[in-house]
Amino acid sequence: MALDAIRILVMDEEEYIKAQKELQEAVDDLRKLRNQRSRSKGITPEAPFCSFCGKGHNEVKKLLAGKEAYICNECVELAKEVFDEEPNG
């Protein structure tokens, strides 16, 4: 993780722009897959679904709404486990 941070610091502007473009393409691909998955399960774009795992409101116990995203109880629990494992500092 620290090595990745160092690599980012020494990136020149061209490498940064290329990496940013690749990241945006990956995000777009994930959104397309999530939407395909949702449609295949009968979830319409109007029906809320988790912005992290793509599960629909009818597939989870709770779905919390944020300003521009939703998160389900399963992703909250997973995030809690990750934060609990990280050393303080």
C-alpha cells in the first residue's frame, strides 16, 4: 500500500491522466455490469439498489439512502469488519 502511494507521488502528469482514464473506464464497466445484473433480476432503474454490491432492495434486510447512493446492511457489515481489522494510526 505504501509503495503504491509512492508510485503515485512520482507519477508524471501524463501517467496520472492515463491512470485516471483507466480508472474511469473500470468504474463505467462496473456500472454497466451492475445495471445488467439488476435488470436480469427484474430490478428497474427506479428501484433502489446497493451502490456497492448491486443487490436490490428486495435482496437485503436494509438499504440506507445517501445523497447520491445507497448501501445495504451487508456492505455496511463488511466495511465495519475491514475498519475493525485495520490498526489504529
